[in-house]
Amino acid sequence: MNKGSPSINERLSAVERTTHNIGGIVERLQRQKEVDERYEREEEQRRLEGEERRLREEEERLQQERRRQEEEERQQLLQFQQQRAQQAREPPQGRQDMSY
């Protein structure tokens, strides 16, 4: 046997160490993948919550605008009705009582 070449046992031991090291690398990569996936899910959840909050705020703003417009229309209608009632109480313009 050549003194410069490793024995079968040495080669087997080196293969076992390499296999063990690869296994450790695979485990670390798997854990990192799980961490990354959890981070992505949490990030997506935050994004969805932000979008949901933005939509609720927009809906509230639109409801307030609708209520404001309804109140404005109600006030205009009330004003119109008051003007009509006032006109009904006043004598017509340009006509005077011609009775002698």
C-alpha cells in the first residue's frame, strides 16, 4: 500500500464527515427557508391589513361625503319649500287691488 494515499477507513471517515456537514447545511437551509416563508407570510399579512385599513378609511370618507351631500340637498329643498311658502303668502307682484 502506498503511504501517500489514504486508507479505505480514512476515505470512509472523510465521506462520513462530508455527509454530516452536508446534512448540517441542508438543515440550516431548511430552517432559513422556514424563517423566510414565515417572514413573507407576516409581510403579506401586514400588507393586507394596511390595505384593509385603507379601504375602511376610504369607505368612511365616502360615507361622510354622502351624508354631507344629503344634508346639503335637504337644506336646499327646505330653503326652496320655505321660499315657495313665502311666495304663496305674498300677493302677486304687479297686480294691485283695482276695486273702488
